[in-house]
Amino acid sequence: MYLRNLHRPRGFTLIEIVVSIFIVTLILGVATLSFKSMQDEGKLTNEGVALKLAARKLMREAIENNRSYSMTLAPSFFAVGPTYNQDALEGSLMGMSPEDAMKQIRGERHQLENGIQLWVQRWNEQMFRPPRVPFEKWVFEPGGICEPLSLRLTYGDATLSMLFNPLTAHVEDESLIIPN
């Protein structure tokens, strides 16, 4: 008489392996999306801090040196420095390509990180828009005042919006939106 082996073979079934792989893939997918959102947030926050510091520096220098300073705004960078005769500068830039005009802008230049775009909303405008071509100025006067202005940084679907106080050049209202 033969004895049958009553023990089941040890190991995992195909269904158990497939379910385990699905769960691991799902966890990795969620972690990857969370990591990308954190990267987007970090990029926007870093550029926002650079804009805030530049605005405060210009306000301080305008008051201390008793002369106008300005921030030149372009879609992919901003530059800071003393205000020059803007009409003469704009006149000399007329007819130039936007790329050539950008090379003529004076001041300390800050290139935004690749993929980040700068948008502007003046106090009398309803919507954000790209800075005017070839550039747009935000002037800080020696009396300690600047135009109320909102700036928005975008990176993909993520946005960082900042409303600047015209008396202090500090951010009054800030919102960061990172879609899921």
C-alpha cells in the first residue's frame, strides 16, 4: 500500500504573487507622485524667495541711496539695479528682437530655473499676464513706495502667487497651489 503525501507543496500561488506585485506598484506610484509634487513646490518656493528678497533689497536701497531702483521683469528672468532713463533705454531697444533687447538690460540678473515662468498683474488689471516684450519695469521710489504688484510663478500646473505691499515691498498675500 502506498502512502500519499498529505502535505501541500510549499510556495506562493500565482494569485498571491500578482496581488503582491500590484500592491508594491501602487505604493511606488503614490510615492513617485508625492516626490514630484515636493520637487515642484521646492522649485517654486526657491524662486519665490529670490523674488521677495530682491524686492526688499530694492526698496531698502532706494530709501538708503535716495534714488529709484527697478526690477526688470521678463518671462524667464528678472534683473535688479538702479533705474536708468527708461524712455531712452526703451527707444534704443525698439526694433530689436526680444533676445537682443534682453542682452541690453542692466543690473544684477537672476535666471529662473528651467521651466518656471513669471507672470505679472498690475493693480488695475484683472488677470495675470506675461511681462510685456521686451521687458517690464517695477520701480521702487526713494520715498519708500512702489507700485502694488502681484507676481505669479508657474511650473507645469503648479503656481505660486504673491501680492506685494506697496509701502514695504513685503509679500502681503501668498498662495501655493500644487495639483495632486
